Amino acid sequence: MTTIFPREENTTKLFAQILANPTACRRFKDVFLDNLESYQETRGFEKEDSLFAKIILSAYQQSDVSALLLGICGRTLFELLRQAFLIPKKLTGKTSHSPLFLTDQQGTLTASNEEVSNREFEKFQEIFHSELSNSETAIYLVDDEDIVHSYESDFTISTKTINKKRGILVLYSLPSTLKLGMTEAQVYADIWETFLKIQEIIPSSRIFYGQETADNADELCVFLPIHHFEKKMLQNIDQVNHLISTIRAQLLNK
């Protein structure tokens, strides 16, 4: 049996940064314990004895930490890190559901009018035509959901989405790290401080990162929830622009 989830490679620097940050360690622990408690209450102890044993023993045989964590708390290792806001969410491209793009690059709706209210689209248009829109950014209306996995009784893995939110996605292009021979985990380590600073500037934001979502470029995205959108977010985005310009220059100099 092979491992259920592909391992992130070259995580040494990223994990060292997390371990050196007491706040990050506490957030990771709190997220793990919260998931452990809620998962065991809703599903964990209802597993068949043979399924529970198979999950634990198979994870041990494969040295598969994510398979073990999924069996006891309902999250893989990197899902826990994302839930604790210690690494960005994975951007998987405009044709998938992570996130789901509701407009194109020209700001035109690609979704059904029934899915987007007039008020939401007017708010999006206001931001789309604001100073936030420039040659270095692309702005979209999107829906974001969290993807979670769980074991079924036949030892297969099921997938579902939870925590749906609608928002404005500000997309920035960065140098291609694939050309530099970097894994995603290595990129996470390089942008880690920038990632944390963005969340400090705009606490309600979600950060996405994609290494294989565009030709000859990486993409970093800042998701701003539309129902809690405030004018000061546009003011704070100037600080975000500066942070991303700095990290872009650092990647170009690698």
C-alpha cells in the first residue's frame, strides 16, 4: 500500500520557522486539539474497530503522518497548517473549485445571475474599478470553500467542502519557482514572513498560493470577504502591495 496523500518535499526550513515561533506553535496545537475533540465527538468513536485499527496500523507501516492525523482528527498535516493560518491555501487554477471564479479578468460575470446578487456585483465592480486595479494585479469575484477528507467504512477517502465564503480575490504574479527547482514547501518557507504580515494587516483575509497555475509564473492571491468588506481594506492593501513587491524582488534575485 502506498501513502494516501503525497508528501510535501523539502519542508525543513518551513518547519523550522514554525517551531521557532511560539505563537505559530500555539495556533497549530490549538487547531489540532479543536479538530481532535470535534472529530471524535461526531465521528471518531463511531468507526468500526477493524477500520480504526487498519487506519492506525497502515499509517504506521507507511510512516504516513497525514493518514494518521486524518484518522484521529479528520485533517491531514497540511490541512491543519492551513487551518491554523500557518501556510497559504493551495490555489489550483481558475477552472477548479479552489477557489471558484465567478468573473473573468475583464470583470464580467461567468456565473449565473441567480448566484450573484446585484448588491454583491455592484460592490465587486466598485473595487474592480478602484485604484486597487493596476498592471500588477488581477481582481476577481470568487467563492471559497475549505476542502476536508475523511475515511469511509471501506477505507476509501471521501472529500467534501465546508465554510463557503464569497469575496474579492486580488491576484499577484510572482516569478516561476518551478524554474528555480523549488518545491511548494520551499516556497512557503520563503514567503512565510510575508504571508504572516499580510494576515496581520488584514486579519479577515485568506491567502492563496499557486506554483503551477500559470505559464511561467507563480500566483499569490489575497481573498477579502465581500460581506465584511471595509474601506480600510483598500487602504491596507497598499502595505500588501509593498510586501509582495519585496518578495517578488527577492525571488527574482535567487
